[in-house]
Amino acid sequence: MARIAVIGAGMGAMAAAARLAVAGHRVTVYERTQTYGGAVRRFERDGFAFDTGPALLPLPAVYRDLFVKTGKEPLEDRVELVQVDPAARHVFADGTECALPNASRAGVVAALDDALGAGAGQRWGDFLVRAREAWDRTRRPLLEEPLWPDWRVLAEREPYPAVPHKRLLRTRRAATLAEIGAWELRDPRLAALLDSHALAYGLDPRTAPASAAVLPYMEHAFGVWYVRGGLRELARAVYERCTARRVGFVFGTEVARVVEKDGRVAGVEFADGGGAEAEFVVTAAAPGTPGGPGTAPNGAGAVAPQRGLPSRLTVLLALRGARPEGTAHRTVVHAPDPAQEFEALFGSDGAGGAGLPARPTVVVTRPGDPALVPDPEHEAVTLTATVPARGSAAAGQRDLAAHADRMITAAARAVPGLRDRLLWHEVRTPADIARETGAPGGSVPAPALAAGRGRLLHPANSTGTEGLFAVGGWAHPGGGLAHAGMSGALVAGLVVEGPDFRGSQ
């Protein structure tokens, strides 16, 4: 039985802690804030409650597996999962609207044909077939196995199948999502649908590799799910599973550095000067931050930190009046000028923009969950948009407040009478994310993706220091709620089985 210190109480860190405790280790989690969950937080006011992090759960099998492997009670005994249908409603720039069924290819094809015209659904369906090929080629090395030592194979090979196109009398193949939209989907609304999946993860469709096609495929193939009471209930269930397995939690304690001795971890040192001994340390901190694993190359760890990371702006709306029957849980209101939005957010070289789009793409979440409102005559609505990561300077905060108002204006296209119904709103900025998660500038990491010269790969879970492991969105396999759970499983396997661990079979 080894002593294991876990830095951070995010979802990936807790997933690793629970698995390690079941394996017989003595695990203690040190969290610098006063609660668990990382970015999976809740804001409450006047009887309203809102998720301030992820709003939906993809790939629930990841957390089902966690609960199966760490106890007798399955996930569904701890939380109520609800499959969201339709998966999303889309309001396009030209006013066209389309509601896409959850996890139904035939239903999606029919819905797109009805809304966008004959042939649109078939083009999207054909794209999903190619996206499945990319998924099949990358699922195991990117999600189920530790990062390969020869990770450059993943960086250099594009798993999205080649579809030749004539461009300027030359045969070319789509290398980015934007090229897939322009050359294969051939409809600005279908392109916007594809782009929205990248934008939701803070990715620039102009530079995101074609392999990012796996993002809409995952949603299509496995559906999207809501946790009754909000996603914070999932964090609570994972925390309670940890405590039931005797994982210790020490809140309000910041780890300043990982202590090493003779090339191996020996424990952690706290910001207040104290410390704790440990044979293994698992850190969820971002590289280069206190308690983080650093950025030195280590075998596969030569993956470079991503540049130009984005963040999210979240606006919480308390509305008078009941949620209308049949309202979609999630609506994507597309920006009228995608080129201006991408330039503002990401810049011309994809390394990070300096401004905010005049008219942003906004995701409107309307759960219709009685647990989130004071009574049936009110509604809790959440708006999210991608913004550049930034500090907490007063000028930047004023810009974000103005942008929040633009988001409300955009959301009114999906919620009739929105401003008349508005009781109050609360704005959650990148500075709030930074305070809660410790991420520099409130940045939010994207999932790991193949190709693109490795720009969207993440450092390996094993590090250059023996006994030190990285978990969570800043390590393989990257950001996202499902990916966090996967990283916890990978780290636990590496600690328990050693460097020869190759993932679940």
C-alpha cells in the first residue's frame, strides 16, 4: 500500500483517486479551493441554480465504468441520467431552424433535408460515415491507451479519410474542418453546424485538423445526456464515491511544488510551508503552474503546450414565466459572420485573437429541471460563448460585460421575449474560471486530436519524474468531461500496473 497525494479535486483527479483507493492505496486529495469538482460548479441565487461548467455529459459509459470498477452501486443509482432529445436545435444566420434528433442518423438526415433542402441530410450523413472512420482509427490511441512514445505517428497522419476535390485544377484533400465544410458539405449552414462542434471546445475550424470530425461523430453515435439536478450532481456522486472508498480530502490547501528526491517524487510542499510525504503524486494542475508537472520533454512529453487557448463566457439568466412545453434543452444560435467571429477569437494565424466578435455564436441551455428554479413559473437559462482567455484587468472585464449583453441579444433569437422576461443575470468570466480551476487566464483545454502536427495532443500522463503523473484536461487525452474520466482511468492503470500498462482491453 502506497501513500498517494493527488493535487486538485477536479473530475479527472477524483476519478483517479477512487480507482487508486480501490486498488489498496492510501490516497489524499489536496484542493486549493473549498470544494470539489474543478470546473463542474454550481451558482445559486434566489431559488435559481445553474451549472457554470459543462451542461451536458457525452459518453456516459466513462463514468458508468468508474462506478462499476469502484463499488457495487452503479452510476444510475447515484444520479438520474436523461437522454436529451432533440440533441440540439440550430438557428442559422439566415433564419433557418433545425432540430436534430439524438443519436439517430436517419432522423438527422430527414431533419436536415426538411430544413435545408433535399440532399443536405445525405451530405451530412456521408460526412458522419467518414467521421466514423476517423473515430475507429483514433479511439484507442487517443482515449483508451497512454500516449504512445512514438506520438509523432498520431501527429503526422490524418485519420479522416481522403476525399479528393478539384481546387484550382489540382486534386486536394480536406486537411481542416473548414475545408470539409466548404468542399464536402457545400452549404454554409451545414458548415456552420460542423464549425459549432469545434467552437464549443474553443477550436478554430480554419486550423482544426480534419480529425476533429470525431467531435460531432461522438455526439451523434453516443448521444448527449443531462444529469437531473445539473452536472454538479455528477461531481457530487464522484466525490461521495471517493469518500466511501476512504479517499481523504484536504480543502483550502494549495500545493506549491512537488518534492523530489534522487529523481523520484517524495511528497508535496504546501504554499503555507507545510507538506506531506508520498510515494506517488498525481497532479491535475496545468503545466508550469504551482503543483503542475512542468513542461520538460520526457519521451512522449515532447508534445508542446497549446498556444492561443480560449476560454468561455457564461451568462446565467433568471426568467419570469414557465418554460414552454417542447422547448429544446440546447439551442445553438449561429453567428451571422463566421469569418469575423473566427478572426476576433483566434486571429489570422490561429495563435489567439485579441478581441471579441461583434455577433457571437451562442449556446442557449434550457434544462426544464424543477430542481433549478424556485417554482414552475420561472425558468433558469444559461448562455455560453467562446472568448479568448485573459486576465482580470478592469478594462477586460468591462469588455466582457458588454459582450454578455451581445450574447443576450443573440439568445433572443431562440427565446422570444427574453429581455421582457429577464429578472436578473449573472456573468461568469474567464477570471472566475481561473479562480476556480487555477488555469492561466481561465483557459479551457480542448480534447486530444490526431494530425495537425500534434498541436492538439497533450503531454503524457507519465512524466519525466518517477512517481509523478499528470491527470485531467491538461494531460492526455485532453479536455472535456468524458476525457477527464478517461485520464483518471489511465493514470490509475499506470500507477497500479506500471509503465507497461496499455489501457483496458
